[in-house]
Amino acid sequence: MWAERQIGTVKAAEHVRILQLFGVGLMLRLALALAFQITGLDRTLGLTKDANLYDSVGKRIAEHYRSGGETRWPFRVSGFLDHLYEHFVGVT
């Protein structure tokens, strides 16, 4: 029976359950983020300071690459070896 089949060290039924829990968690997170955005609660509670910082730095990185290096590299990223998150935001 398919429920008894193994996927690595996890049974197929457990694998399906894990995916269901992940889906529910993702939907709850998206719903909460959307509710915060619509109501403006994120700005009221000051929950977006990190997001705003990464957004502004990401925009400057994107502009740096878009201009072929003519615009200044963001100071926030200079000197850091791991600035992957800012690059991810800049790309998206």
C-alpha cells in the first residue's frame, strides 16, 4: 500500500502530513502578513523596520547593477562578507 512506502526515512503518510502542516503554516503566515498590510498595523507597531532597511538596501544594490556600477555601492553592505539577503531583495 502507498501509505506504507518509505521516502527516505519518512513514511509516505508522514511525508504527506508534513507537507499539509507546511501548507497550513504558509497560508497562516501569508494571511497574517496580508492582514497587517491591509490594516496598516505593521507600520503602527513598527514591525517593518528590518523590511524597510532591506528594501532600501536591495533597491540600491539593484540600481548599482542596473547602472553597470555607475551608482554608488550601498554603505550598509560594504565590509560584510554575507550580504546574500540584500542581494535577494535587490533581485526580486
